[in-house]
Amino acid sequence: MISLIRASMTHENAAQMMREFFTREIIGRLAEKLEVPQPRLRVALVASQLMGLAMARFIVRMEPIASADPETLIAAYAPTVQRYLTGPLPGDDAARRRKVSRPRH
């Protein structure tokens, strides 16, 4: 996965593979399970955080992130990830209105 992230920075084919993988395997599957407004946006926000963490830690090797212990990173990232998944986001009210106004078949 790290190689694909690295390659996606400079090669459009690799970037397309990365987008397709995240869209199909991660964003789509997790969004189906969330019962909150804007589930695809929420999962994409989480994915962006984790991809940024992977870049900073394993590709750029930005200190002190590169050498931080996993527990520290989990404690730092968990509140943001949780907020993305369950907290209010801009546009939630509009998404709720769209969902309520759609007729069910």
C-alpha cells in the first residue's frame, strides 16, 4: 500500500488505481454501514486523514510522527476520526432533508 501511495503522487495511473481502490473497497463498503447523513463524505474524510498519516509517517518520514509509538498516534487521531464518522458536519441538515423527501420503493 505504501508503494501505491508513493507512486500515486507522480503517476496518474497509480492515482487512478488508488482512487478506485478506496472508492470501491473502503468508502463504498463502510458508507453502506453508517446510518448518518453524508456517509460517503464521512468515510472519505477518514480515508484522507489516514492517507495523510501514512504519507507523513512512512513516505516523508516526518518527525516526530515517523517515530511516534502507535498508541500516541491512535490517541491523537481517534477523536478526529470519531468526529468524522459520528459528529455533525456542514451539510448534514440538507442531507437529512434529501433523504426524508426521497420516496421509498
